[in-house]
Amino acid sequence: MIATVLWAYAFVQIYQRPHTRVAATRWIYQNVPGPVNLRIQQSDGEVYQQPLTYPSGVALQAETPYSIHFVAKVDGTLNEILLAHVQDVADPTLKTLGLLLSTQADTPPEQALARASITDDFVKNDAYTLPLDPPVEIAEGQVYFLRLTTSSGMVTLSGAAPINESSWDDGLPLRMDGYDGFGGLYQGGLNMEMYWEDNTDKLERFVNNLDQGEYIFISSNRQWATLPRVEERYPLTKAYYEYLIGCPPEEDVIWCYNTARPGDFEEQLGYDLVEVFESFPTLEIPGVFHWEVNDQFAEEAFTVYDHTKVLIFKKSADFDAAQVRALLGAVDLSNVVHLTPKAAGDYIDKDLMLSAERWDEQRAGGTWSELFDTKAFYNKYPVVGLVIWYLFIFILGLFTYPIVRKAFPGLADKGYPLARALGLVLLAYFPWLLGSFGIPYSRGTIALVFAAIVLIGAWQAYCQREALRREWRENRKYYLMIEGLFLAFFLFDLFIRIGNPDLWHPSKGGERPMDLSYFHAVLKSTTFPPYDPWFAGGYINYYYYGFVLVGTPVKLLGIVPTVAYNFILPTLFAMVGMGAFSIGWNLLDGGRRTVDGKNGLRSTVYGRFWAGFSAAAGMILLGNLGTIRAFYQGLQRIVDPVAHTTDVSIFKHMWWAAQGLVKLFTGAALPLRVGDW
């Protein structure tokens, strides 16, 4: 429990810091120049960069100066203005570019706060820094005007050229702090499109983008942690990621990116890793202790949404497009696998396909009708099937209890509330293990495992017979209470299933098609992994063990899966509830034992029951408060159809809800639609 609390505290620290994409965006606006950049020296000596927008493609001419009005973001001294890229491709002669800063539009040059100018032909698209004469004290929140002029020619200004990875990822920088990165600050159009097919066109895209770009923004691991895994389809992309970071040949490229910090590797594509933004679960006592865990190795969804790793690369002075082409051009693209699902059968290696022998094995396990007799009385009358199911789960738990009791002697309840769940695990695990070794996952195999559980449980019960007799005499009410509570949880969820038997929403969708297709595939499979119901001749390349866990007793009993599905959900509901109940009961009992030893206080069954029930309620009854909110808002809508959206005090909402409750009991209908639940 202490470890859980510490981990929770460490993980919560992620949300005490700015999101990594937010932190990266602020760094970008401070370090990646836009077309016009104010360099403001603050009182602490730090230089704050405030980029200003300039419309892309607009040429500055002698007769058409351009004025930018802006609001200063900070107080400080404006010493210089940086122009990231200045170019005139139409007139290669010398010309003078001038800047005038003022607090009013159309201020005469002699009344400007400061001026600056530079003379050049501006043909190389270089950066220029213009010192202001004199430096100007800038006040935060003050409106200023910056007028740009040229003596001749057609001068264009542009910001840095960043490269993003894909149209399918979160691009950087974000629109925030009053900035729009691609709304007049940075050049757009440079996108690697990592998911596009690896071919010569993609090679040209890589080389050209790297040649034209100046920074690479990688906002998540969506690309570098997935595409290199599919080398048959993305050999060029994998090589790109390896060379970009400079990952050593003996290391996995995903490991390199998960651990990368500036200076760790020798980059080979002419772009240096200059900044990394990470946010790890952390425990820290400032100046005394610091511990953090790099959780980037977890599966993608664990990190990519709220604390993804962001990497920023900057083009180095020794970038060589020819070297990039030589490195990436050496990748053999002649054997890249380009397949549509229809053509997958033509692939010589037949990845994810069952061999002919395995396919024959799967088909030999019996048809659906052979496995599930719809004419059997327990299938013709679902209530009978329900009773058989419940009794089987009870018997399974009963014979598992002596085993559980032996395994958990330190628990006050000896693990009795866990017996059914652990019995289900034992019943499913061994047939699955045998099936993975080629031994048929059949009703006979499952029956043998069940018989083994019964025999071992009976043997353990015999060995513990005196203790079990004593427990039954002294704690009979406890066992009956557990059985009653399990039955109550089971019936509670069963009635929910009866009231709302469809797991499918007409527009929001659901898991029903996938659940039932995988469920049937597991039940009909002879060995594991099961055949893929969505891909003829293939096997499931997805997690499926949960269907084995709940499907094993279904296959043994022969209950029709579509009916058994409605028995499974209440069973899992009750098992989870009893597991939480056991945790609450044992935690309170353990604490009471300590107190008993110190001051003689006695622990009561009453107190432990409510501790266990509270744990169970928190786990299975109160986990989704959205239903309570929907019901509360529905009561208000009985009184006023728009009551839940009206901006009034909380007491007014409570009054409406109370009135709605009275009307509900007097015949009013609760105005809730299907989508409100």
C-alpha cells in the first residue's frame, strides 16, 4: 500500500509541470526565430525573444513600407532586432533596409523611439541582427509600432523553417501565448509524412526537407516507436531514425530515442539534438533526494497523451545534403513490402498467417453447432443455464478455497472472497498453456483441469479439515455473508444487463462486434493463438487471454456464447467487488490486530464489513459518476428543459432536482436520451 501511495504521488508530479508539448512550444518561441524578433534584455540579464509576424510572400518595396503593431510581452531594454531570413531575388544590387520603432502609427522618422538600418544585396537569404540606436526601454503591455522600409528592390522576410513528422501527429509549435507558429512566424510545408510508403519519392522528400529545413520537431513517439518495428515495410524510415539520432548498431533505435539527451549520440544527418522535453514520475526532496523513472518504455497510450517525450533537432553548420543522400540512398527499397489486405496472401513469408497444419488443427476442433447444442434444455431455457453457471462458479470457488487458504494463510479471511476468481484463473490458465504447446483446447482438456482442481482442493481440504471445521463453527455467518454479498452483486449487474442488454450504441459504437467475434474465435480454436475472425487464414495478433479466461467455463458447460456473455459480465462484476471487499476487510483487520496488541481494543465484524463494502462500492459502484450526474441533470430537466445549462447558483440546481424527484415519483418521465448515459 505504501508503494502504491508513493507511485501515485510520483505520477501526480507529471500534472504539476507544464505539458511537454507546452514546454517545448514556449522554448520554440524563445529560441527559434520568426521573421522579426525583438531581443529584450530583462533586469535579471536574461534575453527574452518576442517574435513578430510577417505575412508570407509579401514583398517589401520602396513605395510600400510595412508596419507591425505589437504589445510588449515583458519589461526590459530592446537592444537589437533579429531578422531570421531576408532575401531579394529580383534585384541583386545594394539596398538599405530600415526599421523605425515608435508608439504611434505614422510617426515621423525624427520622432521615432529608435532606428536601425543595414545595407546589403540580400540575395543569400541570410539572417541579420540590427542594433537599435538608441536602445529602448520597453514596457510590458504597451503598444508599439515597428515600420519596415527598403530603399529599393523587393525584399521578403521569413522565419525559420521547421520540419514536422506527419500530418497524423500533433504538430509543433502549438497556438498559445498569443502566437500562431504557422500564422506568419515560421515557414510551413516541410512535412516528412513518415507513414507514406518507403520509395524513391519518399527518399527525395527526406533529402529535400532536410536540405531546406532548419529544425526538426518530434512531438511524440508515435512514429519512431512504431515504424522501425515494421522493417519490411519501412526500411528507409528506420534508417532515417537511426542516422538522425546516431543510434549505435548494437542498440535498438527505440531504446536510443527513449533515453536520448543532447550530446548522448553522434548524429549523422547534419542535425543535432539540442533540446529534449520529458516529464517523468518523480519523488524528490530538494537538495536531499531525487528519484524518477523513465516510463517512455511503457506502451504508447501510457505516455503519448499527457507526458510524451518531445525532441528538437537543429541543423548544424556542417550539414551536407550529398552525405544525407548517400546514407539514405544506400537503403535497399527493392524488397519493400507494399500490400493491401486483399494481396496479403501473396506475401511469400505470410506474416500473421497460420500454417496449413495449424489451420487444419483449428478447423478440426468442431463446428459451432457441435460445440454448443442449442436444443439442450439449459440453452432453450436461459434461466436454467444461469443456475447451472452460478452453481458451477460456486463449486469451482469451493474447491479452490482450500488451495487459496494454503497460499494466503496470513489473510484474516484466508482469501475466501477471492476463491472464485482464482479458481477461474486456474481453470483457464492450464488449458491455455497446454493449447499453446499444441495440446487441444477442448472440452475434455478443460474437464481434466477442472478434475485436477477438484482433487487438489479436496486433498487440501482433508489436510486442513480440523481448521476448516473450526472456521465453519466459529465463522459460519461470515461465509454466509460472503455468499450473500456475491449473490447481491451478481444479481445487481444481471438486472442491469436485463434492463440494457445491448453493448452497442447506434452512433457512438461499442465493443460488441469485436468482443463476440474474438470470443467465438477463442471458443472454437483448438490451439493458441486463436484464428483471426477478421482475417481469413490468419491468427489473432492482439491480446486475447481475457476471452480465454471467461470462455473456458463456457466451453466446458456448452452454454451458447451469446447467452453466456450475459452471465460473464455479472460474474466479473461480483468477482471484482469481492476482491475489493477482501482488500478492505483485511486491511482493517490488520490495523485492528496491531491496535489489539497495544491497548486491548477488539475488532468487530461490523466494522470490517463496512470497510470491505466501502472498498467494493468504490471499485464497482462509484467508479463512474457520470451516471449520477446524468440522473441529477435529468431531474432538473423535469422542471425546466434547460435547467442543467442555466447559470444559477448550486442551491437553485438542487431545488430543481428536488422538485424533479417529487414529480418523478408522481408519474413524470425522466428526460434522458440514449446518448446521455
